[in-house]
Amino acid sequence: MNNIVLLAAEEDINPLVPKTYDIVWSAIVFIVIAFVFAKYVVPRLMKVLNERTEKIEGGIAKAEAVQAEAQATLQQYQEQLAEARLEAARIREEARTQGASILAAMRADAQAEADRIVAAGHSQLEAQRQQIVTELRSELGRTAVDLAEKIIGQSVADEAKQSASIDRFLQELDANAGIGVGR
């Protein structure tokens, strides 16, 4: 390496500065390569970049369109959901109203049935009471006739007399019962 430095010092040449023919040929090669690049490579590169830009912009536009459509669909879904909730609330309210009216009707029917049963029971009790009163009057009449026969010592065979006696006895009994009830 010392030899190269000595040779360069003798010729007074700067080793960092190239020779003129190297500069000219390097410039010619550079210009040819730059021309080829400018003529063929750069347009293709720009074409590819433009295509990519268009695809990216198209993708962004599609994404925005899809997002807008999704937003519209979401809004429509929310509106339908709100309508469905209102409809469900209305149906529930109708069901409550119908349930209340059905319950009221059932209560009225049950009350009417209970009143009918009570009335039938009262009429049956009244009929039984009348039957018992009739039976008691008849029995009481027979007992009175038997007692009268024992007291008189003879038979009271006359039906008309027997019936009149029984009726008179019962009227006196009713009159005494009416006085006792009034107290």
C-alpha cells in the first residue's frame, strides 16, 4: 500500500477524483439506464401503483357502502324490535284485559250458580218444611182423635166431625203459636 501512495504522490493525482473518461462513460451508462427506467420501468411501476391505489380506494368505498348498509340494516332492525316490543306490550295488555273479563264472567257465573243453588236449597227446605208441617198436622190430628176417643170413651168415627175437630184444634194451636211468636 505504501507503493500506491508513493506513486500517487509522484504523479500529483488525487486518488479520490476519477479520470475524465470514467466520468464520461459512467454518465453515458447512467443516462442510458435512466432512459430505460423512464421509458419502461417507471410507467409499469406507476401503472401497478395506480391499480393498487384504485383497488384500495375501491375497497374503502365498498367498505363505506357496506358500513352504510349495515348501519341502515341496524336502524331497521332496531325499529322492528321497537315495534315488536310495542306489539308484545299491547298483546300482554289485551291478555290482561281479556283475563280480567273472563275472570269477572266466571265470578258472575259462579255467583249466579251459587244463588241458584241457595234458592234451590231454600225452595227444597220450604217444601220439606211444608211436608213436615202437613205430616205433623196429620199426625197431630190422629193423636188428638185418639186422645179424644180415650177421654170420651167412644169412637169418633164420623169423618166430618173428626176433620172439623182436627181443624179447630189446629187453628187454636196456630193462634196460640201466633201469640207466643208476638211476645
